[in-house]
Amino acid sequence: MNAGPNTLPEGAQTISVQRQGHGVWALFVQPVNPTFAIDVVASMAGRMVELGNGEYLLSQEPISDKERSKLPSSLLAAPHEALPQALGVRFGASLSADGHAVFLARDAQDLAQVLAPLLSPGCPNPARVSAKSLLDWAGPEESWVELSQVTHTGHRVLELRECTGTRTLRQERWVAPKQGGQWRAGWSW
């Protein structure tokens, strides 16, 4: 995602999921609190290895300096090489100071575990939108799934889109009163 969090309306959040190839999934979140994101990753089973520059790996075993030197210079430079199975690495996170986060995972369930608390911080998750349904929407590698959340003066809107290139393949929208209540398709509640 190239746009900074200042380009989103106040109360908005965008989450995208994409299959990167070579068995790697990518989750893009904007904006996100980096401390919150690190806490979510740290709550997962495994050892968290700090690589520097806001990048982290989650592995089953310690990673030696020699093994670390064989990793790409950035997780985002080569996502398929950033999670080496031989080292027991199953998850990676790249967090920027301006509120962007990219999470990489070999297993969609690991991604779902991180995605669940990020879906809607501070307000209840919508009944029909879950980490599992967002991952289920993910299509072929050249497409991505995007969930946009925006809070307006009197209501909240969630839009789920599957996109490829400049085309939207499918889209769903839910609206709910800002102060709580049921999520409904369309604009009625």
C-alpha cells in the first residue's frame, strides 16, 4: 500500500489479503498501531526474532547470525524467501512508523490469528465478516481482497472487495449505526 494513513478519513482502516506465491500469504493493514501489532504477533506460539527496521520473524527455533545473513535485506523485497521453512520460520511482520503493517505467513490460519484482533479494534466485529471469510475470499495470486472500514458521523460502513488489476470482481457492503447495533447489507438498519 503506497498511501499513508493521513490519506484515509478519520476512523477508516483498510485491510488487504493477497496470496504471494510459493505458499506465502500477505496481509496489508493501514493504519495500525505498531505496538498493538507487535503484541499480537508476540502472542502467537514461537520465538519472535527482531530483524531491525520494524521487521520481525516468528520461528520455532533461534536463528543464528549466519542464518540471519542469508535472509533478504527486507521481508518485503522477497516475501517467498523471507520465511525460510528450513529455519522453522512461519510468520513475518514489517511495521512502519507511519502506520502501515505487512504480515507474511505460510499458513492462512496464522494469518487469521493475527487478522482477528486487527479487523475492528475498538468496536465489535461484524457478525458476517470474520478473518476466515476474508481469507476464503482470497482468489488467485494476481487478485487481492480488501476490507475497508469507515466510521462516519452517524454510521459505520464495511466494504469487502475482491479485485484484480483495476477491476472489482465482487463486492459486499454492510452498514451499522455508529453507536452499535446490527450490521445490515446495504444502507438500512
